[in-house]
Amino acid sequence: MPLESGVFVKLVELHPVNPQPRAVQQVVEALHGGAVIAYPTDSCYALGCHIGDKTAMDRIRRIRGFDKRHHFTLVCRDLAEIATYAKVDNRDYRMLKHATPGPYTFVLPATRIVPRRLQDARRLTIGIRVPDHVIVQSILEALGEPIMSCTLQLPGDDLPLTEPLEIEERLPHDIDILIDGGHCGLEPTSVVDLSGAMPEVLRHGKGDLAILGLD
């Protein structure tokens, strides 16, 4: 279960190459219990919670200073899982196959299984990503479903948080679990919108757009 309000964040250290299964399971149980976690990815640290947890999602909104129009990303295990939550045609599949796993986020039409509160209210789209990071993949494998996620960048900051110690100091009571997987990068993912007739780059980030033919 998540920690009670006002209790200091719980630090979970996971090995960056061989994450300890017992610790991974602890994180999974916390997510099922409503926890908000901070975790490393192949781009930068992120905030995450269970896909169906509105209360945890609202907590992340408060941490980030989001309004209800900001969209979350579903962090998935692989291409097969993406197809459960997003509509992928042949063109999109080829691009996703080139770019996943990796530091890219793709905006795609959402399937009916995606809660409406996670979708763009007008366009009915959802952000999807498959990170190339052992810790995240171990959690996703044990969880059996995506993590609802966004970059860990606080209001007023120019860059995401990247050091576990700094995250712990700045968010001592706002998250339940901080996964220490070592230093993480500063650059968020590249974001590509695939919901229209042609791919549109929404953000130039860590992911190399040249391999997608979009530079």
C-alpha cells in the first residue's frame, strides 16, 4: 500500500542491470495500492502510477502543476502491448518497430480500453512509449500492464530532475516510492504525433529523429 500522507518517501534501490525481483514486486504491489512512484527511464526520471488510479493521477497533476488538459503517457512493455491501447496502422507499425524500445513518445488514436480521462478530449489520442531501460521493463513485466506516466520536471524548473538525492530532497512527502537506479539523463523523449495524415514532430528530445526519417 502507498505511504500515508506526510510520511517521507520510501527509497527502493534497484540494480540497473539485474533488478532484484523482491524489490520489483514491492514496487508493483505499491502501484496496485495507489502509490505514486518516481523511477528512472532511458531519457530522464519520470512520475508514474497505476493506469486506472484517478486519485494517483490527480496527485501527479498537483506535483507537476498540470491542468486537466495535459496528457499522460502510457509506458508499455512492447509493440504487442501498444496495440491494446492504441490504434496502429501499417505506417505507424513500421515507425514504431524502428524506434522501440527507445526514448520516443508517440501520439496515436486511443482504443476503447483507454480511460477517457487519459485521452485528448477532442482528438481521442494517447501518448505511448516503450523505454529501453532494464528497471522499467522489469516493473512492467511484473505489473502486466502499462504505467501511467509523465516526465519528472517540477513547475518553474528548466530541466527534469535527474539525481535520486535531489528528488528525495525536493519531494519528501509528495511521492510514495523513489526508485534509485542511479543517475539518469536530463533530456526528455522526442514526441511524434502519428494521429494525422502525416507524422508531426511535437518535441525534439533525446530520440534521434533521423532514424525515423523526420530530421
